[in-house]
Amino acid sequence: MTLRHVLLLPLLLLACNKEAPAPAPEAKAPEGKTSAAAAAASDKPAAAAEIGKPAPDFTLTDYEGKTHHLADYRGKIVVLEWFNPECPFVKASHTKGSLKGYSKRAVEKGVVWLGINSGAPGKQGHGAERVAEGRKAFGMENPVLADETGKVGHLYGATNTPHMFVIDAKGTLVYRGAIDNSPDGEGESPKDGKLVNHVDAALEDLAAGKPVATPDTRAYGCSVKYGS
């Protein structure tokens, strides 16, 4: 890691902790979307995410009004990306680092890629307007799902943005952690001097019919802006 990145990381972390002003009414997701996300709640608590076990099922609605049920994607590889459009690590990764154009390339290979925003109202990166701006700025074509209650984020143990999860075609959680081994988000300070895209490595292992060699890494980035 260069001196530049040593000096830059504290500034990025400071920016992560800056809360956004309360969203204006028009920036909120429509009532139907919020209620659909809340409707995903079940009277019976779901099992928490665990590597090698079935990925916890959920139903969330994206910011364009489409409902996504994880079980409906059985038979396809699914990548979940915890997303905050205003997090500097997310911005760096989507404009310079490993996430730049990556979701589009993965989708072209048949992968289902779902962003999830677990930011609560009033928190940094919350709301349909901010998500739309982020998707446009980053050239993202995959949907981003609203998890305002944070239920799905807590269920998966998502702690950072970005925080990545890979689910195989059988519905098993096979990877969770960082997008890569460069904690600046820019891909310019990889540990051991070689950039490794952990999600890409997991997808390559799955394509080869092999167990994921590195199923669990430590995520880096901003904290997920849960309400509680």
C-alpha cells in the first residue's frame, strides 16, 4: 500500500460516516415498494446466512417497482452486492476498481446480479432518487433492491458497502466478503501486491465445477447504514 493510500483511507472512512439529510418526500420509494419490502417479513424467523448452507430466502422490491424473490432464481448463480451510492468505497470500486462494469459482464454470462440497499430513511445513500443517480453514474444495469428495514441485511450479516455474496445454482451460499483484496476500493493497493477479485474467482470455480477455494473474506468499505 502506498503512502497516498495510507493517507486516503481515513478520509474515505470519514466520508462513509457522514449521514445524509432526511430525504425529501419525492426521494422516497413509493409506498407500494416499502410495503412490499415489509411484507417479506415472516412470523417465523429465518435462519441466518452460513457458508455451505442454503442462502436465506427473501422477497424485496427494487426501486423501479419489480419484486424479486430469491427462490425464483434457483438454477442460476446469484450475486448479491450490498450497495450505498454515496459510500466513497462504492464510488471508487465502481469507477476505478473491481466493480467497474463487472456486474454487466457477469450478467452477460448468465449470472443474476442484485444490488441491495439496506440504508434506513435519513441515512447516507437512502432513497430512490439517490440510488437512481448512483446507478446512472456507475453505468449499472442490474436492479437495486430496497431493504429499508434492514431485515435482509441483518439476515445475511452484511456489514459493509460493498459486501458481496455468491449463491450457486442449487441455492447454496458459497462466498461472502470483499469484492477484492484492495481495501482502498480502487484496486491500487492489493495485499501481497497482486489484485484478486474474490467474486470473479468464486464464479470461475463454480464454472469449473469446483468448490470455491476462498469462500469467506473480510469485507471492507463503509458500514451499512442500518436504522437499528
